[in-house]
Amino acid sequence: MTNFNAKLIKIKTGEKSIILNETDADELMLHIHDRVSLKKDLQQIIAIVDVSDSMVKSGEIGIYEDLLPFFPVSDGDTIELSVTTPPPSVAFIRKKMHGGTLTKEELHRIVKDTVNHSLGELEIAAFLMAEHYVGMNMDEVEYLTRAIVETGRTIDFGETVVDKHSIGGVPGNKVTLLIVPIVAAAGLKIPKTSSRAITSPSGTADTMEVLAPVTFSLDELRRMLIEVGGYIVWGGSLNLAPADDIFIRVEHPLSIDPKAQMLASIMAKKLSVGISTMVLDIPTGKGAKVEDFDTARALGNDFIELGRRLGIKVSCGITYGNQPVGHTVGPALEAREALQALMGGGPNSLIEKSTSLAGMLLEMNGVTPKGQGQAFAKELLRSGKAFKKMQEIIEKQGGNPDVKPDDIHVGKMRYVVPSPIDGYVSSISNSAINAIAKAAGAPICKGAGVMLHAKIGYAVKKGDPILEIFAETEQKLKNAQMIALQRSTFMIEGMLLEELPGF
Amino acid sequence: MTNFNAKLIKIKTGEKSIILNETDADELMLHIHDRVSLKKDLQQIIAIVDVSDSMVKSGEIGIYEDLLPFFPVSDGDTIELSVTTPPPSVAFIRKKMHGGTLTKEELHRIVKDTVNHSLGELEIAAFLMAEHYVGMNMDEVEYLTRAIVETGRTIDFGETVVDKHSIGGVPGNKVTLLIVPIVAAAGLKIPKTSSRAITSPSGTADTMEVLAPVTFSLDELRRMLIEVGGYIVWGGSLNLAPADDIFIRVEHPLSIDPKAQMLASIMAKKLSVGISTMVLDIPTGKGAKVEDFDTARALGNDFIELGRRLGIKVSCGITYGNQPVGHTVGPALEAREALQALMGGGPNSLIEKSTSLAGMLLEMNGVTPKGQGQAFAKELLRSGKAFKKMQEIIEKQGGNPDVKPDDIHVGKMRYVVPSPIDGYVSSISNSAINAIAKAAGAPICKGAGVMLHAKIGYAVKKGDPILEIFAETEQKLKNAQMIALQRSTFMIEGMLLEELPGF
């Protein structure tokens, strides 16, 4: 046991960590990432060691901000420090690394130690990488899901609530803006929380934000659901599944998305708000997250089985993911297209996809008999009832319910990409479309994005517009143009793909 | 591009990172671990984003100390910030994660970006975990080794130099303190750098430090080698393979030690000091790092093949690793035992192991014909030539060359564990021995450790001393006693292992 003087350091590290002078750390044989036990009067805590030769002097212990809620001390306080061992969850992570199967208690402890910052980021990374390489069985996925729910907040709406979720990966997927008002217009309650874009040009929350605010407290959400039957908000500030937020933060630089973690992440958020039935959209095709039907079916069955264990009735819709949904990508352009579809216009692909998924929810909840859900969804759309419901939702969320598609501001700077030859569009690259829209400024610039003037199967003539880029600044337009030029965004049958020189 | 005011933050993070206010990060859609490009006048650098809501105000950018050598700025300077993508090495890491084979250039870039802090710890963790689960072929291991050497310092002694290395895992392995003086007494040059204990009760550098200082500059080492022909020093401060130090720091909390990384780590340090021949000690047995002969042989062949590619002649000695080497574990106790062996006493197991490995080096370098190395090594030991050489080494390193074994201070507090029954010792637990010695205070308390009064095959009577614990404080002695009581350190034939109650 050694005594140190506390020095408060106003930085959050996301871990329960302290900082020692290099000399003191060497003396105590402590390395970065080792653990120590700190004591002051009756308070005691385990923390992770960081080392500096300048921030704290020998004899001082730097206390990061993350520690204070659990271990309130003041500058100059005497802290007793002793070397200690990692929490048991570290041994459970090693068990998974060595191919073991984790018990309910072990997974709960790992998730709990993630949320209360007792595990360091590298240890959480080891857990996620082990999941990625070793995998988990369905028992483990269920325990993981429940642990994520139990370590977060939950909300009980006191009613039967339904949901729609897409695993993502296809650009322009603004179907939520149609499905929520259709389903709510049919009398179901659909409390839809969405994410903002992380790596894509537009998340559903970004798109909805063009029409109305999306950040609310749990109390506001409860009131909105009872009064209107649905909402489309950003889920990020609700702290429903804090473990999941940390897992996602660590996964991002590792660029992994283990299947077990994806299942648990999605279903935990549903369980925490008491969803009873849910339809899952699995866009499948080249350039989507899932590229073939076998994988899509296997994934869908995993969701259905996990739902069964959690008491959530899940149906899956395997949808066409070879090209963007509808004709637009980018928050404002997508909001405008969704509004057009609700008002009786809009592209057929968007209406077909939205009503088929909405129809599944209607059938699952007995609103229509089996086989008649989509027709009823289309009728709600055609009759304007869905649009009226959307106006109520927009108004309740604090937006202008009378907004017209043309009122929505889209990027002033435009560039039209012409077809290089006569022919039929044979494929469109989702990743190129995403890259162009992001380079144009989406989702930060709400008005930035792309509009597709041609889709797969369209006949185009040389010089016809196939793609239009929207941006707010000349520089961003140029960046997007450059990417459109470099990447093979559209494949048109008969196009010369490569020229071999030398003759 | 956005402008920020620099605010210097005197903390080292081990990454090139900066800190933004949460509001600014949200505005720019930046997440923790994302990368930004910073510009000031003609200076430009890529850094990793950290986020705080208290350390910097909106409009400020916190510049951590690690960044300053590459990007010298002052408090209040205007910094242009723009969002950027990760370095190409991140894509190479992903390639390995997906099972790919890395090229020489790709591995060089990963190692370079590790050393210059362009990769974050989570990205380095992803690389190491991928190595652990996916593996590497021998080409990749060779490129990795060369990259570690090329990104560090090298030393050219201008002479043929030899080395001995143990992959570790067996307690009490003080053979280096005999091998170095034997080999140097035979006229070979042996520049031995050792590590301090990380998870064991004593590293060779800890043990040598009982006899003489072990921290020197490269210039001092060069002079010592020319004048005496050998030394035993701590390698940690030489910065020979900085990439390896970072890899080890990240591996430690992940508790992985990928084979490719172990091969590269050991051989890079040999290549960087120009070793021409080396003997590798692979302790094999229950509780050692390698538990069976097939694994030991495969590992040995990998070292031999990697050595061949690097121009280092490697021979491997698979040695008995079922129990501690000699009778002592702990820095002072081991230094005393090694000195006794050099002066004509000492346990047979220590002398046999040391002279057989030393003999291999003598044969490899033509000092003796094949088959006569060990006999010659024993003769150097018996004649006192090795002891005289050790005295020269101790004196050159600044210790007292006339130190006697009894002069070496060992822990004052003692506790003797008696045999519980009559019988033969059938096994000794390496991990229990390590745990007891560490609990007693080794390696921080140099005098702490254990002495084995019995080894495998010894006949003991009930009440005979089998283990003696040495500590410097009553508390540490108690801690060690407790562990000795809890763990089955010694198995004695005829011992009652378990009693089934209920009759």
C-alpha cells in the first residue's frame, strides 16, 4: 500500500482510470492498463493505470473525471493505492477467446463491467474480436441481449407496441417515413427510434430531422405515442442500452460487426421499450450488408428464434438491395421523396417496399387477415389517411405539418452526370452512390445528396442524365464529381470496360 | 475545414490524438477514434479524435503531448481542422482480419504506423487479435521481423556476436548467469540483454541487478563487450525495437501472445544487434509455456527457419520444464544460487542445463568439435575460469566482484512448509511456485522468494521441510503462506487428494 496525493484531471477517458508518474509506476512495477485499488476513508474503487512523466509529479495520482461519480475526492486528498488483479469478467472474456461457452452470469458480468467502466477498451475489444472469430450460440446471444437490457433504462408504454427495423446497408432507404404513419393510421402503436448516419450519407433520424425535431425525453415520447400512435425520433440520447453504445464505439475502429452482437444490439433496444411484434427488413443484394439469400434467410431465422426467446414476435422481409431504394439519397432529398409518396406520388419501388413491410405488421397484429396486409396499407396511403397521420406526427414533434415537398430546401449547387453511351442500366454500385453523396456533404449538409435519373433496367441514350449531384458549396460539388468520375457508379450494357493498349 | 484555437494538454496518450468539445464533435459528425487532418501554416498532421465536455471549450482543440514533436504549436494558435480517412495501414489490418496474406510493404506500413503513433491502440489490438485467430505464414513473419528492426535502432559491434534466449515459462531459470560467463570465458562475444519480470517473480535483469547495475547506453555496451566479451543488462531502455514494446503493451491486457508476434519479437531484437548464432531454450512440460514435445519441436523449427531467412544460425534446446530450475525462485535467492554454481557448488540440474546450452553455442562456433561442447563448458566452470569472467562482468557493470553468496541479502521473514506425509514428490506446480514467490514480494522486494527443499523424485518424511518462503514484511509472508496453503504446490505420492464425506 502506498499513499498518493490526489490531483483532479478534467478529462473523460471512457474508462475508470488514473494516472501515475512514470517513476512511481516503475517503482510499483505497474504498467499502462494494469489495475490498482484506491482507498480513501471508507471509499474503495478499482481503476486502470495510465502513465505520464509530465501530467503528475512523483507522489501524485491523477484522478480522471470518469472516476469522480464513483469515488468522490478533492485535490490534495490522500489516496491509498495498492496493486490488484482484474475483475472476474476479464477471465470470462479469456474463456470466450479460448473457444468457451459463456454462462448467463458470466455474460451479465461482462456487460455490467462494460457499462460501469470497469473494463478497459482493449478488454472490450478482446471480447468483441473473440465474438467475431469464435462466435456465440443462441443461448449466449439471448443472455447477452438480456444483460444489455438489464444494465440500461427500460420504458413501459402500458400498451401493445410494434416496430419495424432495417439491418441497413442499402442507400436511400426512407421507408420508415412511410411505414410509421401507415401503421399508426391503422390504429397500431409504433414508437420508432432511429439512428443517425455513422458511415452512410443519411440515417432515418437525419432524414426525419428535415421535417421535425427528433430529440425528446422518455416522458415526451410516452405522451406522443399515446396521443398520435407513432413517432420517428433519434434513439441516441435515451440511454436505453448504454452497453450497446460502448460496444458500437469500440467496434467502429475495429471495423467488425459480429453477428451475435448485431442480434443482441437490435433486439435489446426492442426489448427495452416492450415491443411485442416487429418486422425486420433484410436488404439483400450486391453491395448491401447481406449479399445472398442463404445468408439472409439464416440471419432472419436467428432473429425469429431470438425474438421467440425474448417474447417478441418477429417476421422478416428479405428485400431487394442491389440498388438504392427510390431515386434519392441524402436527408432533404429523401424527406422530399417520402413526402411525395405520402401525398400520392413517389416512385413505385419505394411504395411497394413500404407497403409490403407495413402490411406484414398489419397481418401480424390481426388488423387484416393473412394476405391482405399490403392491399390495406396501399389503401391507407391512397386515401390520404397515412399522410394525415404523418402531418399529426410532424406537428407533435414540433415541425410544420403543412410543409410541401417543394418547400424542402435541397443543395443549390448541381451537377448532372450524363450516360456515356446508349444502352440499358445493368447495375448500380451502392457503395459508389454512398461515397458520392457523402463527398457532396451528406448528412451534415441536409440538402446534399444525389438523385438517380435512371435505375436498373432503364434504357438510356448517350448524354441522358443518369445521376444528379446536389451540394451546398462548389468545393463539395467538385469532390463528389471527382468520385463519380473515378468510380463505376452505373454499369450500362455495351459499355467499354477496359481498353488494352499496345497495338 | 473549420478553425480551432489550440490548447496544450500535458498528457501522453500513446496515440497521436487531439480532444474536441462534444458540441463541436457532434457538429462535425466526429466520433471518438475518428481521424482528422490538422493544418497550421505549412505543418500538417493526421490525429485521432477524443471527445470531452469539460476539458476544452467549444472552439478549442486540445493538443496532447504526443503530437508536439510532429506538430509543434503553442497555446492559442489557430489550427485548421478537416475530417479525413484512416491511413492505408488500417485497410491492411482489415485484410488480415478477413484472412488475407500481407505483403512486405503492407506489414512495413503497419509497423511504421504503430511506431509513429498513427495507429490507435484499438487498431493495433485488431491487428494482434487477427494474427492470433488467423495466423501468419513464414513470409509474413519474416517481413514483420524486418519491419520491427527497420523502425528501431540497430547496433553494430563490428564483431561476431552470439546469444542465448529462453522463451520462458519455468520458474528459477537463472541459467543466463552461468551461460554468459562460460561462453565469454571461451572467447566468444555474448551481448546479453534481458527483460525484467512482467508476470513472473523474477526476470534475468532483476536477478542480475542483485549483483550489479543493469541499465546502460549503447556506447557503454559496445565498450563493455569489447573489453570483457559479455554482459547481462536490461534491454528495455535501448529502444532497439520500439514497435515491439508497443505490441507487448497492447497484448498484455488482451492476454494474447500470437506465435507470429513471439517469433518476430524475439528475432527482431537479435537481428537489431547483429547476432550471428543463437541457442534457444524451450522449457517444455506441465505448467511451462510449452506443454508437450510436438509443440516444442514445431516452435523450434519455426525459429530455425526464421533464423535462416534472417541470416542467424539458430539451435534449439528442448529442456525439462516440469518444475523450477535449481532450488530457488526470486532475484536475490537466484543470484546467490547462480554464484554458488559458478564457485563450484550449486544444484546439479542448474549446472547440467547451463552447460548443455552453453556447449551448443561453443559447438556452433567451432570452439569445440561436435559432441564436446558441454564437457568443455563444464571444464570452464570447474576450473574457475567462468567464475573469474563473471567477476570481470560484475566489476565492469559497476558491482562488487568479490561478493560472496552469503553477502547477498535475502528476506528476513521466513516460513517453512512441512511435508504433510511420508512419500515421494511426484509433481511440483510451476504456477503455484510463481504465485507464492510473487505474493512474498518478488521481484520488487529483491530478497523475497522461495527455496525448494525437495524436488520431483525426492523421498520426504512427514514434517520434513519441502518449501521455504522468504519475505521482507510479516504481511507479505502471510499472503504467501496463505497461497501455499490454498494451492496444491507439491504432490506427494500416497497423499489423500480428496475425502468423500457421508459414511
